[in-house]
Amino acid sequence: MMTYCHERAASHLGIAKTKDALFKTFYWPNCYREVEAFVKSCDLCQRVGKPQDKQKAPLKLVPVITEIFSKINVDAVGPLPVTPSGNKYLITAVCMSAKYPDAIPMENLKSTSIVDALLQVFSRMGFPKELQTDQGTSFTSALTTEFLERFGIKVVRSSVYHPQSNPVERMHRTLKRILRVLCLESGPDWEKILPQALFALRTVTHYSTYFTPAELVHGRNLKTPVMLLYDKLTEEDQEEDCVVNYVFELMNRMEKCQELAIRNMEHAKEKQKLWYDKKSVEQQFKPGDLVLVVASSKPTKLSVHWIGPGEVVRQLCGQVSRKE
């Protein structure tokens, strides 16, 4: 009965609809549990199920980056509407420590253009120790790889199965939302208002550090129009501070901000793990187990989401296993 209500004419419509079709006519003790187990064990349903339907393993925390501009995340956004200067892409960069953003408008995503954009980023942020990118061909080309190797920059690739491991994706959503709003106000030329959008991102408090990116990079926040208005209303005649005293105060302030930011980021990561692990499942695989693997690429819209089964060869670490 379960086969008739789930397969064939029922078209593999899932647990809820299989129950609905079956229980209109049949019922027996423990039928709910048995139907769920039957549908979950269906080979075809497993292969076409969405990757996000998989059970989540507990979150693994990555170390907090303590040195500003030592690790930078870069990614490409686009295509966007073509600007008057012919640009339709953005190369975005985010400092993993200070969360300081930057973005370079580009006409195309050729390897030579990517290298030129990276040089612009490095001229503002300095050359990092690590650079995290996605699996895009622009960042994995021979030219880009050789360019980074020549400067001794370690390249970290975001997982093809989990692109969310690249935190610049969150900044993309925020940046595009800001550009969308500003374009409604000022017209469709997003390149013209890009500096305004970056200024907003640099001067707003980040949820994980409790500081603005500008404060962590410059030791103080950038002057905003509101701050200028406040200073104008409250200004008093004051003697200029000694330059040496100002420099020492600035250094102390930057050091304290950095220490606080590191503690805040560690606290934010712990809170994120606590929330994430509420719906996680500790699942271990052992050599010899048969598993399905998320398809990293799908030739057509109707291709299955999962491929396999493959046999687990060995356990690498935690929930990560190697299969053949």
C-alpha cells in the first residue's frame, strides 16, 4: 500500500502527501513511523532531494583572525546593469579581522582584470598572508594562481559544497541592497554611488565585533554628516593637542579596540554555534559505509542533487570522510 501511495501514480511527493493519500483509506498501529521510514529510504527521493534537506552536523568554529588585513576574502558580483563607463561586475574584498569592505568596478572577469583588481585592493589593504576565494575560474586560473604565489600569499578556496563558508556572501547581500536603495534615489548608475555604499558599510557597527570597521582600521570612526553637525553644534574653542600625545592616545585606543573586537568575535562565534547546533545531528561514517554525495555541478535543471552511492574509504576529521 505504501508503494502505491508513494511511487508510480503518486509521483514521489514526499512524506506528508504519502500519508495523506494512504490514511484516507488505510490505518494500522505505528503507521506514521513506518511511512516516514519508507519515504526516507526511497532511493529516488534521496537522489533528487534538495541539498539543504540533509542533516546538519554540529558547527565547527574557525579561529578568530587577530591581525588586521592578514586574511582577506574576495569574490565577484555580477553581472550588474552596465554603467556609463562600461562596468558590469564588482570584485569585493573584506578583511576577516576588521570586517573592512572594499569593492572594485570591472568591465569583465578575465584573469588579467582580476589581477589588476587585486592589486588595487592590496594597495589599500596591503598584501595579506591569506586570500580566500570561491571556486570561480577567474580566481583559479593559472595567471591568478601564479600572481598570488609570487607574493607568497596562501590561497584558501571556499568549499564547492558549502559556499556559505565564504563570509563575503553576507556582505554581497547587504551591498546589493544598499545599491538598490540608492539607485532608486539617484538613478541607475551604481558605480557612481558605490563609494557612498562602502562608506556606509565602513561606518556602521558590525554585529560580531561591536565596532565599526573604520574604528578597527583607523582607531576612530570616520566622520559622518551627522557627526559633523554634532561637532558644529557643540564645538568649543580648544587648544590643539600635542601631536605626540595624540599619536600615543591613538595607538592605545587602537590596541584596546582590537582586543575588545577579538573577544567580541569569539563570543559571537560561540553564540552562532549554540544556535546552529540546536538543529544539528552528530553523524559518524565509518569505512565501508555507502553514502550519497551532493552533486557539485548539474548539467541540466532536471539533474539530480545527489550522486552515488560511494563507499567511505577513511575518516579524515570530525564529520569529514573520504569516499571513492
